[in-house]
Amino acid sequence: MSQTERRTDLRLSTLAEYLTALGGRAELTITVGENTYTYDLSEKESR
């Protein structure tokens, strides 16, 4: 895990998995003009 912590190009999915393992959750909030969108990155998407 220490290698993950030192990376500057950490993937959002990797960060979300790390936070979920710690009992947390990852969310991404995007603001465009007056609109705000929040995405839960901790939820697994089926692909």
C-alpha cells in the first residue's frame, strides 16, 4: 500500500477501493456553472 500512497497518478478507482477497504467512501463532485453533480466512486459498476 505504501507504493499506492506515493503515486502521483493514482486512479480514481484505486483510490475508491482503498477508501472502501478503510471503511470510507469516495465521492467526486463536479460543478459546471450553477449545476453540481456528485458521483459515488465507491459503488461498483457492472461492465
